[in-house]
Amino acid sequence: MLTHALIGDEGRTIDLGWQDGSRSRFHAMWLRDNALDDKTRSAGNGQRLITILDIPANTRIGAASIKGGALEVSFVPEQKTVSFPAAWLSANAYDRDAGRQPGWTGEATVRWTKASMQNSVPRAGYVAASRDRAVLGQWLSAVKTYGFAMMEDLPTESGALCKVSDLFGYIRETNYGRWFEVRAEVNPNNLAYTNLGLQAHTDNPYRDPVPTLQILSCIENTVEGGESSVVDGFAVAAALQAENPEGFRLLSSCPARFEYAGSSGVRLQAKRPMIELGPDGELICIRFNNRSLAPTVDVPFSDMEAYYAAYRRFAELIEDTSFEVTFKLEAGQAFIVDNTRVMHARKAFSGTGKRWLQGCYADKDGLLSTLAAIEHGFKEVAE
């Protein structure tokens, strides 16, 4: 609840007090640009109806008061009065301590290790998720929070993994097709199609943009071995940063290069750091794939030795079983990973029996949109 509103800096700013004793400051120009009235934003979709050039450069707050728990502001020289709900102001406050260290993640992201995740893998049944929005919402929320979840009770038929992506979004088709087979082949164009073990990795770092979700679905699995495993790259990055801050800085500031040319007519290349930070230092992406790593040429000569030492240590931590959650997919089971965060791996398997998995890519925008719509719908019902 708001307790006071004090105009400052000749109307350029406003200082708000809250019942818990905290304070938030806002700039007049920011408030005007984010006004919620129907002349500024479309009532139908919330998009702006004005540009920054439609707002007078000398915009100031002429008057302010608290009415009905909301902040009412009058802007000059427009002589425009707008109301801002207290909850909206609290949710969008930007007056906070800027002293966060590079590599931070938001409260919605929970990092995990084997100890915290092995016996609590988030799961949902496909039938229940397809019929009950609450079940689907819980499953999508788990993917958002942990970057990983499993789904069970899928049909054991080719293409069934598409039913998972249809729950929240759309398949991202690539040169591998709408989906791709993951089973032993003769003369494969990708090592994923052999019975060899695969180091934990993220997929397709040679794409720009990289696919942000991957789904792997099991149709048949009667081989010895072939267990799947997942590793939280954000947790590993935090461990590297704790023991080797300079190595973390090198892997997050120097770009690596990735490339793929395993199919006729396809040559993919991308240049991004193995550990990617946003402009404000937020940890936003892990790219790790030894199979497609091209020669690193964007690291200064004086830093290359330390860069490779950090790369090696990052790989050692990724291989540390304390970070690894392991499971064996059975027919009708699938798992999804946030491909910008969670690495997946596979143990080697024998030539007897059959192991038939299918994989596809999708993107987080659809998943997050569906989750937000579900949560918004529940909120509307509760209100």
C-alpha cells in the first residue's frame, strides 16, 4: 500500500513510500511513456499507441496524489492525468540496488544438482496435461523454473513427440526435419545417430538463433545401457565462477565459434560465448558442444592459455556426477530441456535390443506465452 508521493527535481521525479517502509523512485518521462490510459495503450492488446516523439521532451509531473490505493499523476505541459495501480508500480519498480554480480539469475530460475533433483524430477501425464489446464500449467512452470521436465503416457508411435509441443507452441523445423530419429544408423551424418555415448551438451550451438527447447521422446528402448542424463548448466556456471572468477569472465566475454557441415547443402556457423550474459550481467545462455566447436580465434593470445584452462575446468564440472541427473527413458516417456540452459547426455548402449527415440525443437516464447495465459486465466477466476 502506498503511503506518500513526493515530487522532486522540479517535477522530473517522484518518490513513493510504501507501508512496509520501503521507497521507490520513478522518473516523469518513464511514467508518461508507460501510462496505462486508452490514449496511450490499446485496450485490446496493451500495445503503445504513441511513440517517444509524441511525448514532450520537457515532460514533468505537475501534481500527484494517492487515491483509492493508486497513484494519480498529472503531467505537464500536456495537462494529462493518469492513474497507476499500486500493484503495477510495485511490480515494475526499477529503483533498486544495481550491485548484482555478473552471472545472476532471477528468482524464477532455480538452479539444481543431482542432490536436489534426482528424486524430484517434475513429471506430468500427457492425457492429464492435455485435458487439465492446471496440470499443464504446473508442468510448464517446472520447465520455466528448472529448465527440464518429463512427460509420460505418450502414444508409442512415430511423431508422438509433436503432441508435446502442440500443448504449448510450435515445432521449429530445421535441416534435420520436423523431427529427427535418434537410433543407431550406418554412416550417420551426426554422432547422435550411433550407439556411442555422448558428452553432456546443448544442441545446435551453430544456429543463430539457437533452438531454445528440445523434446526427446521414446518409442522403444530395450537395449543395455543408453541411459539419459541432464545437467543444469546454470548451476555448473555458478560453480565455475565461485572457484575461478577469471575463467568465468573469459568464457562469458570471449566468443566461441561453432559450425556444422555434416549434410549436403548445409553449412551453419555461429559466434557466441559458451557462457552468455545479458547487458546487465544476467546469465542467459549456455552453449557447450565439443563436437561442433570450431577453432577459437576471438581470444587474445595473452588470454588463450587461461581460456582453455577455464574451458577444461568447465567441462570437468559438467562431467562431475554431482551435477548429473540420470534416468532411462521407457516407451511412452519424453523429456524436455531448455536448450539455452540444460545440457543432456547419453550413455553408450549395446548392439542387442532396440533403442528408438525421436527428437524435435521448439521455442520458449510459445511455452512462456501459454504459461502466462494459463496463470492469467486462473488469476481472473480468483478475482
